[in-house]
Amino acid sequence: MNDELKHLSTRVTKGLMTRREFVGRAAALGVTAVVANAMLASAAKAAGPVRGGTLKLGASGGESTNTQDPALTASEVPLYNLRHWGETLVDVGADGSLEMRMAESVEGSSDAKKWVFKIRKGIPFSNGKEMTPEDVMMTMQRHSNEDSQSGALGIMRGIEEMSVDGDNFIVDLSTGNADLPYLMADYHLMIQPGGGMDNPAAGIGTGPYTIEFDEPGVRHGFKRRDDYWDADNRGFAEFSEQLVLNDATARTAALQSGQVHMINRVDPKVAALLDRAPSLSVKSTAGRGHYVFIMHIDTAPFDNNELRLALKYAINREELVDKILRGYGSIGNDFPINAGYPLFDTTIEQRQHDVAKAAEHYKKSGHDGSPIILRTADGAFPGAVDAAALFQQSAQAAGIPLEIKREPNDGYWSEVWNVQPFCASYWGGRPVQDQMYSTAYLSTADWNDTRFKKPEFDEKLLAARAEIDEAKRKAIYSEMAMMVRDEGGLILPMFNDFVGAIASNVGGWVDDPNGPLMNNKAPIKCWLTDA
């Protein structure tokens, strides 16, 4: 029986038998579906990468206003685009380790103030020009410039000087930071010729694909490069296409019909049902991602901390985890760090849903009773509209007049998020606490979407960077978490698992807690087994 199943699993990897047929034959031989699927996964891994074909992704998070400029990337569709044509100095592996990309090595001084990245030689950009240390430095300079509006601006703030010495790109920091190499893995920092100074949206990089067509809000297409430097590990499909499918039902239907091979943001309401289909597989990975409601604390009425606390106590976190995530996530505590991060403080008290406290804080706020507008959209996060409705109901129980305004998906990330004072949003998380706080909570960060600008918080962030004693560093991070939790504009009810789905003829899948669909790299790291 074992030999027969091995033979049949090989036929599946070659595209000669469907997953449904294999599971059926296995059941007839007395093998459970779980064991059968495990055998298929092992067979696919043993078969190794297959080159060729057109791999199609159906993705939420795209708009007609999207650009190929890495600095402005703020949602998933443009991020998948970047992964196709661009690469960073380093990467963070699925196991949390640092992986070398455009840098072949990195060394830091004993005080973590000086970092030397040795840059690879002979790596061509897609325009034929060889990538140099000067290109690396100019890329970093562009993202350090206020005018670039880069999402990486916050993490570039601590750099005092950048220079090139032969094959080395050198970073000197004003304050030591042991996490600096991890910050260089930020997806905005795609190395571009001349730093992208002349044309940041050209889509020219060192990645495995070149852009074939670019129709923002509709679709994006890529062709594999023949001269790609790391072809043994990335870029297996001849063509890769991304269809923008912001509607969850349309996205799921596209996968079920075979129109696409993988989708992001599977709605937890349908995940279990979808996973029962023999030709599909739902992939759920716990990580640092979180679904949030964000308030601008410099804008009335959210400049009143009593009102902010009223809303934080009013939200029913357990209800949202149960009804929105349906088991694919965990409860949040109004700061962006969970157990997935090193130096997480498990002793911080969990904020509970408390109608009486919410009503008390609302009364203390002196709010005039006018509607408090919360903006949301289907594309904010899976279940965002339903989550807002549940929030509204629990707020009403405390006498808080929360009003929901549903916005269109198109334009949400350019006209609502980081623009309107109260809205639904999401964050994918970052590998280390310093990067998460530097990106979204440092006073000078361009993506400080709650307008949390506290000099004492900034001082603690810098102190944590320089602290080499882990216990002391953990204590500083704990103090920072409490400041965000009790004084900030972040309502974080839940940490979400990254839930996606792939067809049975997709090989190469690896769970990666750093982001959805293998940290947005599934289209370039996976392959079609029947290509």
C-alpha cells in the first residue's frame, strides 16, 4: 500500500492526478485525509522546483492610485509588485534569521554604532547596469529625505552618516543599535539604480522579474529574467501575474474556479469550508500582524485621552476574536507587540471590555454627544466592516455615539488611512520591536498614523537601541508599550494570523510568520508542479 501511495503522490506532483483523486484513492486504502495531504507535501518537496508556466495571484490591497515607487508602498498589492522586481540589502528568514541579499556580509562594531555591509559584485539591474555600493547608498539617502514621503523614514532617522569604501556600504549611527541589520530588510528599501532618484517608479531592480504590464487597481504582469543572480531559489514561473481582487467573494471564487493559483486575505468565515476542497489548501500562519482602529491624537475629539480610553474599554476584544477571526488569531492589548517579538513583556495587564469604565471615561471626557465617525472598508482588513459594526454596538452600550462610515476600497490607503482622524487599518508587524516602533510611533515617522508624538517615548526608543543588557532593554520596551497602550491613539483588539490559500499544483510553500503569503514572496518562491 505504501509503495502504491508513493507512486500516486508522484503522479500528483507531475500533474497527472488531482489532489481530490489522490485523497479518494488514499481513503479507499484506509489512509486519512490528514496523512494523505502530508504525503503530498513531502512528495512536492522531494520533487523540487519546477520551472515554467504562468503563476497567478489574486490579491486584495490594490488601488488605481498605486505606484511602483517603493517609498510609497502602503498595502499588499504594491508590495507583491516590489517583491517581483526588487530586493533589499538583507532579508529576514522564516526562522527569524538574517539572510544576505544585496549584501554578502554585514559586520558591526562592539558598540553597534558602525555597520559595514559588503556589497555583492556582478549583480545586474534589470536595465543591464551593475548594482554598486553607490546605488545602495543613494537608495538609503532617498529614503532618508523628507520629500520622498517614504514609509521607511522613521527607521532611517538614527543614521548619522552613510559612506562607501570600496565594496562596502558603511552606516554610522548616532546611537548604537544592535537591530540595525534587521531594519535594512524593510520592504521600502529596494535597491534601485541611482537610488531611484531620477525615476523612483521605474520598477528597475535586481529581483527575478521585469514588469510586463502595469495596470494599477486591475492587474500587474511580470516576466522572468534570464540573467537573475539567484535563479536556484527564486523566480521559477516564466510569467507571474497579479489580479487585483479586493472583494473577498470574488477572490475566493477566482481560486475555486482555477482563475488564480493563490490568494491572500482569506476571510476566516469561509476558511474552514475552503480548506475542505481537495484541490485547495488554506495556509494559516501566526505572526505579528494586527487589525486596528486608529485615532489621530492631535485632532478633536481624539485629542482627549479620556475619550480615547472610553473607546478602548468599550471595544469587546473577545467578541471580535471569536466572530471576526474565528480562531485565526489572538486578543490584542492596544500596543503593537505580542509574543512573536523578542523581549515581549508577558506581565503587562490585559485590558478588558468594561462597559462601566467606558461610560465613566466618556463622561469625564466632556464630549458633546455628537457622532464620532469611524471610517472603514472591506479592504481595510478581512471582516473590517463587521468588526466596526460590533464595535459600534459595544460602544452604544456605554453611551458612546459611534457612527460608521463605509468607504470605497479604491483610494482607501491614499485618502482615508493616515489622512482621516479615525479609521480601520492593519499592520503586518515587523521582525523586531525597534522597527515596529520606529516605523509607526516615533514622532518623526512618516507612517505615524496615530500622530503619537511624545518626546519621552522617542528618548526611550533611542535608549533601548543603545542598551546591550537584555533585561534592561526589555524593561524599556515594556515602559514604551504602556505609554502607547494608555496614552496613544491605537485601539488594537486582535492579532491576526496570516490566512491565505493555494491550489494543489503550487509547490514550494513554507510558513513564514513575517507576513502574508510567505512574507509576500510566494509568487517568486513558489512554482507550478504541472508547469
